[in-house]
Amino acid sequence: YTLQAADAAALSFGDATVDSSFSIGMWLKYNLALADARTLMGKYDSAGVLREYRFSFSATGKLTMELYDESADGTEIATSTGTAITPFIWQFATMTYDGGETAPVINLYLNGVSVHDGTSVEAGAYTAMEDLATPMLVGSGGVVALLVQGFHGRLALPFITGKELSAAEVLSLYNIGKELLGV
């Protein structure tokens, strides 16, 4: 299932010149064997011209965060190097971004533990994300009428913050979620 929220400026973290820091996280239980990339949350229409950011996992279960500069057709992409998503069990996935578009630091966490060193790979001439008219999507990488990279399973306690969470804050949220979900 996909959740869609209307476009709102508070959910955009770039103005085409500079980015702002933010973090995304959620509990997930993926109910298929790994075979395809799946989007967890983002303002990213895979159909084309309204891309800002996308938090997802690859066909091998590696967490990925993509920042997109639509006018320059440029990206900053971070992919986890550590533990991958495991299907059929509850896990807590989180990303943090420091907002430093010229030397970005994107951290990825799984179950409160870092699975990435903060580096990203730039493609094209990334300057900054842009505030576009893309709705916020949870569980899909395309508009609801065109489900792309749809998530199959359960999502719980999704959140987005207008700050870069510290590793200690991510771990604290993981421990709170474990208690709330009885994991």
C-alpha cells in the first residue's frame, strides 16, 4: 500500500541553491524475497520531472538515499556498505543528511547501527534539491496512479525531521520503537 501526502514546502529540503539537513526513518517488515529495488519514502516521481529525494533499498537489500537536482539532472547517492534488509522480520531503517550539498554527509542506519560511512557518489552536476510539486509518498516511488517500486509488507512509525539526527538519537528511536512494537 502507498500513502500519499500533499506537496508541502516543509517536506522539501532544498531551494535549488542550498540544501537543508533532514532525516527519514521507519520500521519495516518486507514480505517478499529480495529481488527488486523498493522505495520506502520520498518526494520522487519515478515517471520523470518531479524528483527531490528518495529513501529506498536495492534488489540486494542495501539501503540507498538519493538526492536529486532536477534542473541539472544531477544526483548524490549513498548506498549502505554494511548489513542489508532481511525479509520477513521487523527492522528499523533510518537516513540522515547534513544538508552540505557541496560535500554531503549522508548516513544510513539499520536497527540503530550505522551501515554506511557517510560518503556519497555524485552523478551529473548536483547543486541542490529543488522544491517541486511532488507529493510525499510512503511505500512507493511513483504517483499513486503509477505505483513504482511499491513496498510489499508492513511499515510502522514513519517519520521525517527537519534536522540531521545524531547516531545517539537514531539509536534512541530504535529502542523506543522496539518497545512500542514489541520487537
